Amino acid sequence: MKAEKKRSILLIYTGGTIGMKQDPDTLALVPFNFNQIEQEVPELKKFGYRIDFHSFDPLIDSSNVTPELWVELVRLIKKNYDSYDGFVILHGTDTMSYSASALSFMLENLEKPVVFTGSQLPIGMLRTDGKENLISSIEIAAAVDGKGRAVVPEVCIYFENKLYRGNRTTKYNAENFSAFHSANYPVLADVGIHIKFNTQNILYPEVWGRELEIHTELDMNVAILKLFPGITAEVVRSVLDIEGLRAVILETFGSGNAPTGRWLTDTLKKGVERGLIIMNVTQCQAGSVDMDTYETGIALKRTGVVGGYDITTEAALAKLFFLMGQYSDIKDVKEQLVKNLRGEITGW
């Protein structure tokens, strides 16, 4: 009888709270040597998997994450793609949703799990959430179905007993262990005594066996403009007139509404006419942009503003970076922007 293949996971540490220890003398938090992770989490030895480690040097606080890190990550995954069954990325929580969203677009034909996780307390602390997050993430990344295929071939975030689609998440709590929400899409797995995979929510390849492609060309000429009561024409113009700007994420009220003052619609229309992409994303944690119901939404649509449906701001930013890096023609970007490319918007 042929022996079952030993599962293999590449654990990538970029930085963040999970990799910190408290110095016994100064009580300051300092990063520990991740090559000694099994000393901190001896439970890893019980898996029976081959778990290899790659640690970034220098480590990156998540507040300092840039698109250059995303490029480095996708290149690392591509280089090791055939050698491992799954990837677990340890990352600071503050920008984890941005990074997970970006990688979802930059990795095409993905057939293996890429699971982001981290913690609110350092892994060396007594009450840390880091151990459970790490252990469950590894088990999820190694999970296969009866055909030997990955159960979750997506870029995900695992945190506090929940597995989310990465490009559907937002960090909503800075203090609780349950730090992330996916308001517009159900979880991919619930973790308790057993891991319950909600396969009906998981995005599977239409055709298995395609080669992984990575996209490393990103265009970051994007701004985010959040509307608020009392916003002035000068504020709006100062954003839309940024030299070299190609796109603006317009964070609107409710289901995509904005003030109906002529000055705003005229300003937005002029921006669109000179080639600016303006994407309408709601400020609400849950719900969708609908520019066909209310007068204010209809007015925005007439100016040429593109509806973002139920996309998060994090995913909208990553999607624009990605699409503008692929296409020089604004028409091509707009055409792809309204499509559901990686499960980031609910299909219409």
C-alpha cells in the first residue's frame, strides 16, 4: 500500500505582534528568532507535517506595509509553489486586509491555500491568541478533499475561530481577539472542536491544473476621498487635481449617496471627462452601493462614477492597483472593475 504523502506548509513571517516576546528584564516587546518557533509552539511537532519557515529581514510593522511587500510575497509563493501544499503568512493586523486583498488579485489560477493570520497578543504571552490562530491556520492550509485537492484554494484570513475570504475583510476592532469582520460575505470555515468548512462559500477553480500566474505590475496612483457633511469644493478639488492621479475611491453615504449640490456633480464630472476613474464605495460596514434607486446615486451615475457594489475599501484599493497595473486604457480598467474577479463583490 502506497504511503500517504506528508503534507508540507511554508510559514512566512513578515512581522507583527504574533512574533513578539516580552523581554524579561525590560518588559519591552522584541521579535524572537522564528527559526525557534517550535520552542514557542511545541504543538507544531504533533502535526506530522513538514513545516518550513521563511522570515523577512528586516521585519515589517504592518503600518509600514507597502506594495513592494506584496510583490515580494507573491514572488516567494511562486518560487515555492510546487514544493508546498499551502502557505501561512504571519502579518500584523492593522493592514492585513489590504495585503490579503492585494494578493487575491496578484495570484491568478491559485489552487492552494494562502492563509493570513496574526494575533492581538504576542505569542510568548500567557493569554496569547497567537497559538490557536497559528495552529488552526496551518491545519486549514494543509486540508485536502477526497481527490487530494485543497479544501480552501483561496487567499484567506484566519482569526479567532473564523476563516474569511481575504478580500472581504475589514479590521474593525483594535482590542478584542475577534478583530476582523466580513460583513457582506459569509465565513469560509467555522472552527470549534472540529473545523467546519462551508464549501458552498469557497471559490474553486473552474478548471484545476492551471499554472499559477503572478502579477507584479501595480499602479498606486489612487486616492481615497471620504465624504462628510460640510465637505467643501476646495477639499474635493484638491484631491481630484492631484498630479498623475488615475483613480479615486469615493466613500459615500449609505447605499452610495452624496450631496446633491451642483458643485459636487460638476467637479466629479470634470474629473471623469479628463480620464479619472471615480469608484463609489459605501462608508457603511455592511451593504451595497446602488446608484439606481435614490436621486443622489442617480446623479453620481450620470457623472460617470463607477459603482463598487458591496466591495470593501481595502479590496477596492487593491483592485484598482492591480487593474491599472495591467491596463493602460481606462476603458479596460472600468470594464474589469465592475466584474467579480476574485469573489470580492457579490455576483450580479
